Amino acid sequence: MKLDNFTKYVCTFILGLILGILLGVRYCKETASKSETKETIDSLINVNNKIKIKIEHLDSIKDAKVIEVGTLDNDSTLKLFYKLVKE
């Protein structure tokens, strides 16, 4: 059974259309995946920056306490020791 030229073109067109749809779906999935990855990375960077700010704040509080303890005299040191033992 021999197909005429028109039938060959129609079959070729349909196969090309199916192939194009499959490639398009795959491309969309890859693009969505890349977008989700970028959003995840951006959110992790934001969380990381917030943690850095908190650590810097705690570090400055620690430095202030170190200076405060360093300037204590003997009576103040004893009071601080009793306060820490109570806690």
C-alpha cells in the first residue's frame, strides 16, 4: 500500500507536532525547576543574613559584658558570683 505525498506530509506534520509538544513540556519543567531553585537560594541567603545580624548583636552584648566584668572590683565580683550561683 503506497501513501500519496499529501498523506506523508500530514503524518510528518503530526509527528513533528507531537515532538514539539513533548520538547515544550520538558523545557517548561526545566525552567520551573530553575526558578524554584533560585527562589530557594534567595530565601536561604536572607535567612543567613538575619542569622549573621543576630550573631553580631549577641557578640556586641558579650563584649559589653566582658568589659563590665573586667572593670569590677573585689566586692562587685563577689556580688556577681552570688547572683550567678542563685540563677
